[in-house]
Amino acid sequence: MKRQQVGIEALAIAVPRRYVDLAELARARGVDPAKYTSGLGAREMAVYDPGEDTVALAASAVSRLLRTHQVDASRIGMLVVGTETGVDHSKPVASHVQGLLKLPRTMRVYDTQHACYGGTAGLMAAAEWIASGAAAGRSAVVVCSDIARYGLNTAGEPTQGAGAVALLVSEQPDLLALDVGLNGSCSMDVYDFWRPLGRREAVVDGHYSIQCYLEALSGAYRGWRERALAHEVVRWGSTTPGEQLARILYHVPFCKMARKAHTQLRLCDLEDAPNAANTTAEAREELAKSSASYEAQVASSLSLNARVGNVYTASLYLALAGLLHAESGTLAGQRLGLLSYGSGCASEFFSGVVGAQAAQRMARTDVEAVMARRERVSVEEYERLMKLPGDGPEVLAPAPGEFRLAEIRDHKRHYVEGAAS
Ligand code: CAA
């Protein structure tokens, strides 16, 4: 494992200005609200309008990151946007962001795509670029920005959402120092969730997608655990390797999925433990489902996801933002595990240590203020917004420092920035 420190120095989020209450949506669909709130674990869902596209959300998150953390843009040598809901088959979202934020020309600028894994692909490219020395002291900005859309009256409807998380990646990992070299990966060629060209809505084999996620998680986690054991980062003992992580963050298409994922990760440890032969498969399954373990290691990371919904590439990093917002003071110096999953599919399990400056960084990030500005809309208004054509944004003034798509003219997208207050 390389010893040089590299990881996430700061982060910022952007979310659409509106949200819908999921109990209200359930009632409108004739469904028991407990199915959405308890069965899927969701409370609210971000509702976007065509002016809040993937570019606008990404640019708003980067603008907030640079402003609140006073980042010197000349320090940035790489800008990567991870997204599966880009706005053009050729021109990257990252180029729009570079232009809107007037970032220097002396940067490597591109998008990464592999369903919800695209953001992690970007993060690892940035971290390994810095760790290799090729960055020569420069930092990277990695943005995860997406709009999760399945459509009205579909099984996936309560698992939609939208938003962006921007990460500053550098040699000064105040939020999370990555354990470079320990990552475990698992990928397979499957049709669990996809979006054919020209479609706004994803196609999904919902229950199969959950199986694929859990299978890929097992492979990625076991890969990480093998390396982490070899480097004595974790060990078999009175606790399992997974239990030695202070918190574990998962890709969160809906909050209940994090609980299923945690049960699967625990099962991997319980099945592979040196003393596994002393227990029955039934006993291991029961132990894997432990609510105490889920409450201690996972639950506190889901506060933002439960209010925003699925954000595809950004979901894992929204969980990180939620966790550090709630617990950065007490987690300083402790190791987190993170599981990224993208349909199709690819997954990666990685780890990192929370920095001593995390609480100060998160105080500047002020995630709660961003969430508090949102406005709750009725199911009727949500349905109206969902039916708007993607190329016909409403004329609305963006919030100060945020961006909106204003119009598409001659196939070119034009954005406006909210005037400073
Ligand atoms: N009270 C409490 N709980 C209830 C309930 C009630 N009245 N009625 C149902 N439930 C529970 C069910 O028991 C179930 O829980 P378990 O899975 O723990 O058994 C849960 O609510 C959901 O019920 P169903 O399985 O019947 O729901 P569904 O078939 O309508 O759809 C879904 C669920 C498959 C997740 C669907 O919303 C969907 O397709 N979503 C999109 C796909 C997705 O998110 N896949 C995740 C893995 S892929 C991935 O992670 C990539 C990505 O971002 C898309």
C-alpha cells in the first residue's frame, strides 16, 4: 500500500429546489404508505424540473465547493464528472461545468460512465493520478451528478431522485484519507438496469437488480478484505473484519437496500470466518440480520438519502455527506468502508480514514442549509413537472450561486447563474 496521503479534502452538495412526500405519493397511488417509508425506507424524494438538469446540478455543486472552501482554481488539474444521465452523446458534462465556472484551461476534463459506479471510477482515477505523483501537487474535482427517473406509476417511481455531490480530491484529505491499494472490485455482464439511447426513463428488472447488487458486493468486499487482512488493517479475532470498520456506507438506490447490503456483507464474514464450521447456516443468517449492527454501522449515514432518493452516481457520496454532517467530530481517526455499485454491472469496496479536520470542513459545507431551502410540492405538481419535455425548461431564477438550463438553441444548451444575494 502506498503511504502518501490522498483522498477527499472537502465536499459540497446540490439538490433540486422541490421535493415530494413519499407517504403522500403512496396514498395517491393507492399503496400502503408503510411500503414506501418502511419497506423501502424513504421519506421524501427530490423532484427536478428540466431547468435542473445534470449539468446545472453539477455546476451548482462545484460552485458551492469552490466558494465555501475557498479553493484556488489554479490548483485544480483534473475535472471529472461521473454521470449516467449526461445531456449529449459526445460533449461531456464536465466541459459545461468548466465553462460555467470559468475554470482554467490547463486541466484534464472528462466524464466517466458506468451506471451508478461512474462517480467512483472518477474518484479512483483522480486519487490514483495524485498518488502516482503525476498530479505534481495539483488537486482534482470529481462530481457525481444524476437524475434518477423511472416514470409515473412504475414500481421504480418511489426510488427516483436527483442531485449532485462535488468532491475535492487532494494530498490533504481532511475528510477521508483513502486506503489506496486495498480496493476490491467485482464486475459482471448483466441486464439488471439500463437506459437505451434516446430514452429518459431507465428500464429495470428490479428484483434481479437487487440480486446483482448483492452478488457484486460479495465479490468486491471479499477482494478488499483479502488485501486489508494482508496489510493488517483488519484481522480475524473476537470481531469480524467488517465489524472493525467504524461505519460502512453503501450505494443507496433506496434506504432499505443499505440494510440488505449490510446483511450480505456480514454474511460474507460469518461464512468465511475461521470458526464458521461451529455454526449452522441458519444461525449465521440470523446473526447477519442483526439490527444492532445495522444501527451502529449504517443507519446514521442514510439521513440525506431518505430525503433526496436515488441519485445514481452520487448516492454513495450523499451517504458520506450525511454521515460526516452528523458524526465527523466523533469519527476523526476512524476507518470507514464504502461500497459502490453500478448496474450492468461493476462494484468496488474501498476504505478510508476520517481526517482530524473533518468537523471543521463539514461546518463550512453546511449541508442542512442546502436541504432547508427546499420546497415541498403536491403529488399533482410533481406529476406536472415530470410531464414537462426535457428540452423545455420553465423560466425560473436560479438561487444565488446556482445554475439552471435556460434554453436549448441550435442544439446548444444555455445556462444562467443566480445572482449573488
Ligand atoms: N408495509 C411495510 N413493508 C412493505 C409493505 C407494507 N405494507 N408492502 C411491501 N413492503 C415491503 C416488502 O416486503 C419489500 O421489503 P423486502 O424487500 O425487505 O422484502 C419492500 O417493501 C418492497 O416491496 P416489493 O419488493 O414488493 O416492491 P416492488 O416490487 O414494488 O419494487 C423495487 C421494489 C424492485 C426496489 C422497485 O422499486 C424498483 O425496481 N426500483 C428500481 C431498481 C433499484 O433500485 N434496484 C436496486 C439495485 S440496482 C442499483 O442499486 C442501481 C441503481 O441505483 C438503480
